[in-house]
Amino acid sequence: MSEPSSSKKFTGATRYILDEELAEVVNISIALEMPLLLKGEPGTGKTMLAHAIAESLRMRLIAMNVKSNMKLVDGLYQYDTLTRLNDSRFGDSARNVSDIEEYIKMGKIGQAFTSEERIVLLIDEIDKADTDFQDDMLDVLDQMEFDILEIDKTVKASHRPVIIITSNAKKDLSDPFLGRCNFHHIAFPEPDIMGKIIEVHFPDISRDLLESAISAFYRMRSFEGIEKKPATRELINWIRALKTDTDLSAEELDKGDAPYLGVLFKKSPDYIIAQNNMVRYRR
């Protein structure tokens, strides 16, 4: 297996605000050729980090979104038996029906292994999968190869991917899994960091609107009883909505007038809690 030079360093990307500690963890993981496991609540930038690494290092990104009913083989390859059956039945395909390999399609991990260049492989929300899936997947990523049973063939990685694994910490990962990854917890951004993130997306935003919107956002996140707290994505969309309202002033936000709550809160009980709390705040 050919290994590329690891001399390139990740220093951030155009739309990703990076702290020094996280940059060091990313670069150590690349140098040690170990998967980097990122934990944190939704909206802390775990998935976006993989995109930022790919942009910074000028690599292609392949993302595998893990589902609760997913089997590891789905990430490796799929054998399209239905298409082969139809080709055999109707006989109008250019494929050779007797050649099973023509009906093998690579999954996301398989695509990463067979890529001609080194890529960034994102395994998103690994905590949705069961323990066997997690441990078997890391076996494959350790060995950098897997077998296609239907054609008795071993697929070996041409290049070792830069592997980023994310978890929303909804359930514990196994000790063997944790032991084979580098780990970093991404905390929800503090208001000053969030301000920098917003300025990246809205370079022309006024200082008054920026400070008032962020203050109102963190106040609403702290309301007791909120099940799904609004994340960075919701804040960006909320500010986009606020900027389109030419009649809105920053002073109104400071007084507790927070329009477009449906952009921030996607569950009815959370919406009602936020609405009631903002009414009390205005009194």
C-alpha cells in the first residue's frame, strides 16, 4: 500500500473557525495515521471539520452517514443481485451476466480504499450503529483491506485515508473502539467564538445586530426544559431571517422581542417554552 507524504499541516479553512488545540489533534492523528473520533452535541462543527480538512489539504471528501439498521458490508460494497437477475432474464444488457464482479458496487469505505488519490473519509454519527458494527469497522480500517465474498477477492487500500469519525454521544462506544482512535470533544462555541463564526458567514453584519442576536440566542438556549437546543446552523439561519426584516432593530432583540422562533426551535414543546419565556423576559 502506497503511503503519501504527511508533511501537509491542517491550519483551518475559509469558513471554519479553528482553535489551536483542535488543529494539533487533527495533525497528530494524520501523522499517526489514526482515526480521529470527535464527540459533541449537534451543531458544534464536527461534520464541518471533515469538510474543512479536505479543503485545507486539497483532498476529496467521502462521507458515510451511519444509520441505525446499517450493516458494515453496506459501507464496504453492495452486490446488485436484482440488476443481475433482470439482465439474465431480459438479456438486453451490455454487462456479462456470468461475471459477478460487474454487479459489485463499492460502498463509501470501498470507494475510499479504491480511490487513486488519498482522501478524507468521514464516518458520521457512529453512535447510531451497534457495537459489532463499530468494532468490525475499525478492524477493516486497521487492516486497510476487506474481502468481497461473492467473488473471493480482497480489496486493499491504495492509500490510507484521513479518517474522521463523529459521535453525538447518544450512547457509549465500546472500550476497544475508543482505544483505537484519537479523541477530541468539541464543546459548543462560547459567545466570542460564535461571534467570529457568524462574521465569517455575514461579513457585513452590524456590530449591534451581531451582539444582540448572539445574546438572545444564548439566553434562549438556556431556557429550562428545552429538549433540542438550537445549534450553530439554526443561529445562522435565524440571523439570515433577521437581516431580511428591515423593520427590526437590535434594541428590540435586547428587550426580548425575538421573531421567527420557528427557525430556532423545531419541536412544538421547545417553541412554546421559548415563546413563553420571551414573553416573561419582556415584562
